[in-house]
Amino acid sequence: MTSESGVGRILIFACGNPSRGDDALGPLLIDRLSLDPDLARRGIETLTDFQLQIEHVLDLQGREHVVFVDAAVSGPEPFTFLPLRPSPEASFSTHAVAPGVLLTLFRQVTGKTPPPARLLAIRGFEFALGAPLSEPASANLDRAARFLLHLLRSDAIVGGSD
């Protein structure tokens, strides 16, 4: 099921660098979601990139909801799942854009209210270049994947309050 604009109604957007140990948590979660063919039939699309960019504003168009997935270098385990709000622009001198800034840019570029969004921040521990996924982060990934799949299958993301 797609939205009126022809895109999936829900976008799961993961960021992370698979070459940096636990920074791969977001892309690894997308790999797990891709194993469930029912999600695509239900209008759930996935996207991965190393980091958010200004151009990703276009990927938010026509969505009913967006979930950003990223590794967290601190915070509670196994993950946090928080609503996101548009936030002030940090700077255009950096290559990375925070999810809240992307929502603000969406409003500026399109003149529309951005789709409701949440951040799934999976706790990681080892982020060195060339490091493998750590065991604690792997366990956190398992729990986060089960949690998100449950929400997606039950449509609780769209129906839930932000």
C-alpha cells in the first residue's frame, strides 16, 4: 500500500557506517527488515545512508510517518524510541544533518508540515574503524528489531501518538 504520492506510507531511514563497528546498527536493522516481505506490501519502505544530508528532504515527501534509526554512543540500553520535532538549523558547514534539522528543512523546502517522525537510537559501544559489531550491541539490535517489527506489523507507529 502506497500513499497518494506513490511512495511507501512509512519510511524507515537508517544511518550508519558498516566499517565502524557498532555504527552499523542502523543498516543492520534495515537488513533484518528486508527479510520480511509483508512490510513492503504494507507500504513500508527502507533507506540507508552513511549520514543524513539536506537532499534527504525529498525522501520524506508523501510519507505518513518516518522512523530514523541510528546507533547511540550513550544513553539507555537496549534502545530509545523518541518522537522527533523540527529543530533549529545547526549549520550548513557540516556534511551531516540531524533528523530534527531535516524536519525543519522539509518545512522550509516544501512549505508543508513534515511527517510525524521518531528516532530509534540503538545503544552501541565500539565505533572504531574496522571494528566488528560488539556482542552487547548485537543483543541491543535483536531487541530493537523485535520491537520495531512488532510496531510495524500492528500499525502502532501510525496510530500511536507523538
